[in-house]
Amino acid sequence: MAEAIDLPALTGAFGRALRGAGVPVTPDRSARFARALSLAPPASRAELYWTARTVLVSGREQLPAFERVFASVFEGRLDPAEFRGDQRAPPLRAAELSPRPPARETAGLAQPPGGDARFGADAAVQSAPEGDEPARELALAAASSLERLAERNFAELSPEELWRLRELMRELALAPPVRRTRRFRPDRRGAKLDLRATLRASSRTGGDPARRVLRRRSERPRRVVLLCDISGSMEPYSRAFLQLLHAAVGGAGAEAFVFATRLTRLTRALRGGRPDVALERAAAAARDWAGGTRIGEALRRFNRDYGRRGMARGAVVVILSDGWEREDPAAVGAEMERLRRLAHRIVWVNPRKAARDYAPLAGGMAAALPFCDAFVSGHNLRALSAVAGAIAGARGESR
């Protein structure tokens, strides 16, 4: 079948049709589908169906659109789902399209905990091509287990899944905005003349400044400071956010703090060494883990002991908290106002924001929100990309 048609044209057109129907098929997946058909030509429509579904479908919600496009392209009919459940409906033309794949095709599918084997992390589809060639095993990658973890809420993950998530946390690149320093560096496109360097260079040409040396101010990334709430209300998310702090300290050289009833600096505990050892050191240093919440007192101590001494000046401050304050919320607003005068940007990450009926009604959250430059959820790994974007901000942005 695969040798009699133009596979790139067929798979490309099929991928475009799926994208038009709402299935997120990338050109890479279309090329993978063409390679699968060339390596293991399907002997029936059922094998073609399951090969296409394994390669191109990454979620159950995409099945109706996929089946409609597949039936339209390869069967020449409308959506088969329109007749599903109707006893008087005519039989489908593709009688060999069974509701479940043959046993030999699902033997290598990995069964995730509580999931469907048809959506395994690495689907190994065995197919017997025509001719005398022996059966070959073709590895077709659908949505990996790590990709599925990236879409799930941190509060729903088990300790083992959170531990696997640290591999993806390391790939999260925090790129803070840059700032111009007081130092200058030579630059051929600089706007200012470096008089001293030009005079030194003129000694080689008999005192004639034949070559002008230009300079410009050097740039360096702004400091990133993360303050993570580890109180009882944030306990479902504290472990995941602690891994984020570890990745930020190791990757972006950030400063890390945690707070519940008091403020604890964890930069040294999270720096260097193996990740598991660093996280254990950090958890042991935070003695008020899962305690009460005193956001105003934690911000007051940060401003007094670290912020005014230079740590927060021109920095990007990220606060990870749900905004529950057991004391006077007015103290949170006062300290946030002081912090805003010091910091370049303030990003508040509240995992409760992902709920559909969420409203910032908590006392601490309502008091702090007017002084924030960005308010994001960060409830799963996919949402943390919005956190990274909020940290980067717009180049040259000013309040």
C-alpha cells in the first residue's frame, strides 16, 4: 500500500486535514507517520487506523475529530460518530475497524497508572509487512508520560510523579530581563567615544587618532528572587515549587526563600550537589513547614534584612503563595508597597487561580494584587512557562 502512493503528499494532506479539525498535528508527527507506513506497510484499514491513531493522537478528547477526518479521507464517508448508538443505522464500510486494536498490536503498549493502554508512553506497534521479510518492531512515540505529567495539576501528583517531574523542571529556562550597568566595554557600534583608549591607540600612529575606539554600557541579567509559601494551605504545591526553586538557583543563580510563620533563606541549601540531597537539606532547614501563614511578617523581614540592603533593588521578585493571611491583611499591602519601590518587577504565582470560579477574595491576595506586575497560576508545569514569560517581561518595560 505504502509503495503505490506518494507517502509525503498523503501524510502531509492528512495532517493538514487533522489540524483543520482541531487535532494538534505537527509536521514532525506527519513525517513520523510517513516513516511508519514505509517501514511497516499496513495490510488492512484497521492496521492503518491504529498506526495513524498511535502516531497522531495524543489525547482522548481528540478522538472524535480524528475519526471524522480518517473516515472522510480513507473511507469516503462522513463522521461515523453520527451513527454511534443508532440500531437502525447502516453498517460502516470499514467493517474491519474494531473498537479495540488486535492483541498483537497492543502487546507492547505501556499501561499508565489508571490510564488507557492505547495512550501509553512508548507504543511499540508490531506489523507484518507483505513479502517474505520478517516481522519488524516499530517504536511509535505518542504522548510520553512526562508530557502527560506536564499537563496535570501539581496537587494531583504522587510523590513518585513529583520526583519524575524534576527532569522537566531543569529544562525550564528562566531568562530575566537585562539591565545596563555602570561599566563600559569596547563596541564597534557603540554610541560613545572611549577617549582614553583612542589616545592609547594613537601612540602607534605617531599621535594621530586614526582609529577611534567606541564603547557602550555592558548589560547583565537582573537578579531573580523567589519567595515560596510553604504553609498548610500550600502543602499540595510546596514540593513542586521547591523543585522550581532548586532549578532557579542552579540555572539562573536566583535567590530562594520560603516562609510560613517565619522567613527562611534556602539559597545555600539548594545550591550545588545532587538534587535529592539539596531538596532534603532545604526541607530540613524550613522548620515551619505546613504551619500557619504570616505573609506580612515574612515580607517585612525580607524588606528589612535583604531587600533594602540591595537584594531586591532592580530585581524580579516572584512570590508563590495563595494569599491566605492569618493576620492583618493591611500589613501585606504596606510591605508590598515598600517592595514595589525597590523591585523591577513583582510576579505573584497563585495555583488557586487555575480554578474556574476563582476570585482574589483572600485578604492577603486582595491587598497584594494592586502592587503586582503579573498574576499567573503556575498550577502545573505547562503553566510555569507563563511564569517564565512573566519573569522575562517586555524588553525595556517600565512601570
